[in-house]
Amino acid sequence: MSKQNKFSRRKVVSALGAIGAVGVGAGFASTAAAENVDAAFTVNDPDPVVNDEGAVTRYVVAVEGTVTWDGFDSPADYATVTLSGEVEGDDESKEIDSVKLEGLTNTHGSAPFSLEEDVTDVFGDEAFSVSDDGETVTSNLKLSLGIEVTPRNGSAVSASEDGTMALEVTNEKETVASESEATGSAGGYDSHYISRANQDLKNPDKFDPEYTEGAMELFISYVYDGNDLSKVLFDVELEEPWSDEDEPSANMALGIKTDSHPAFQIGWHASNETFAKAVTDGSWNDISIPEMVSIDKDGESFHIEFDASGLGFGEGDAYQFVCNSSYGGEGEHVTISNDPDGKAAWDGTDTTYFLTEEIVQS
């Protein structure tokens, strides 16, 4: 989540956006017009975002294409492709992403490239979010693609082209989720959980019973590719000190159990960063993080992404989960579980306190 986000933690909506493939081409003639280089690309608008806070906290712009060159007097050496953007009304262009293609050869040829970046990290969450209830706003993102090919001998040849991508965001008073990735999409969460007040504190003289209430929030999103479930996203918002990298033993773990997979954990620890655990020989033991899952941390935000097919997930299926955090020493646990006191998350290797979640339909 962008550090520039000004929404309160309880108003942050885990959202994602994408655009379809963007084609890029640059042609070089061998005539006197060799320096006239054309760059062209097409832009696919993402699907509208509709949720109860009108917040967009993730908006991924993906670019794929090919650079071609021809008619050079000496072989090409390398090419640079840069994508820049400007939010309409801001009048400040910023670099979104760039890539250098090295090892080019010959006086003519082609080279594929791809760029991908979450533009909320560049422009901030509020650049695309809508704060007023019931309002719908279309944010226009002006994009500029620059291509530069440098030969081994001679000057670089460059070209650029502009385009605009429009993202429509609606802030509704009631929670509505929209997910689709057929040609790129944007959407909000499907389920929302908040940690309860801890009624069984380890240090009741030091902490108030409401100390852990709302300190952890979990947003779950189901992403569909057409009619097929593609990804399951878990976004955790976790206050400090539980998420503080400098706090001894600070940690966060998400437990998952499905019909096809026994219970396992994906998490973060201040001492060794991300980790995975599974039940072997009657206890939790470290394993390599499976290829079907990725976990990223940015301050108080954790993003955990599962490949649905790797978990055996499908539309309408149910699974169990639990979320737990602590920071060692006198630190209290904060949990999202089915324990009535909001205290327990793990009972050894048992799943007693796991919650059950049913996957929503597309």
C-alpha cells in the first residue's frame, strides 16, 4: 500500500486493477527518413471499481510489446523502453517503469519486452479513490511510451507515443464487489474481518481490553478469469507494534486448510522475513514457500496471493482460515479467529479456531 494513502486504516479497501496487453512497435527505414521512428500502443481500460469506500489501493498497469529496428548502419547494441504517466489535473509526469534490453545484434531485428507497475505506488492511493458516498468519478491516467534504440556506432534513435487509460470508481454506501480479469480488471474486496477486543490479556495491568480491537483487518478478494476462479487474495492491515520490523519477534501468520491441503501457514517474522510452515510429525515445521503463493509486506500492509488451482479452489467451495500476530515478550496476540474471546488462533496443530469461508460466485 502506498505510503501516500490518507484514508484511515478502517476505510482502506484492498483493490486491484489491471489493463490488458499493450502492443508496441517501432520501425526503422533504411532511406533518408531513417530517423523517423514511429511508436504506437493501444490502451485497454480496466473494469470499473465499485465498493463501499470508493478506495483503490492497487492499480496495476501492464505493458507487453516488441521493439523492432531496421536499416541501421551498425548493429543495434541496446534499447530502452520507458513508460511515464500523469494523472489528469495533476500536471506532473512521473516515470512508472522502464526496462533496458541489452545484447541486441544485427542492423535489423526485434526484441520483446514487458513492464508492470502498481501506479498507486507512484501517484498515491488518493489519486484514484473517491471519498464521497454515492459518487462515481472517472480518473484519466495519461500514459506516454518512449522507445530508444542505440547502435554500437552512431546516435540513438527514439520515438514516443501517448495514450489515456480511464478508471471509473464508484463509492457506494453498501459494500459491493466486482472482480473480473478477462481483459484486465479492477475491483474491491469480497469479505472483511476485524480483530475483536482481547478478553484474556496476558498483561491486563498494562493493556486495555480494547487494545487489540480492530488492530488487525483482513480483506479477502476472489479474482475470476472469465468464469474460472483465478486467484484468492488476502490483504491484512496490521497496526504497530505487531507489524514493526524493529519490534523483537513481531510476526503475522495466515493459516489455511482446504479439502485438498492440510493446514499450513504463510507469514512474516521480523527476524527472518517471510516464511511458510506445515504440519509434519505432529508439529509446525518450516517449509519452502510454495510456488502457488506469494507474500509481500509494505509497512502495516501485507498482501498474500494464492493461485486458486494450486489450492484446488473453485467457485462455491469452502475452506478454513485463521490469522494471528504477536510481538514477543510482553506483547499481546491479535487474532482473527472463531474464538469467542478473540484470543486464540492456534491450538497446537488443531484447526479448532479456524473460520470457514465460502468462495463467492463470479
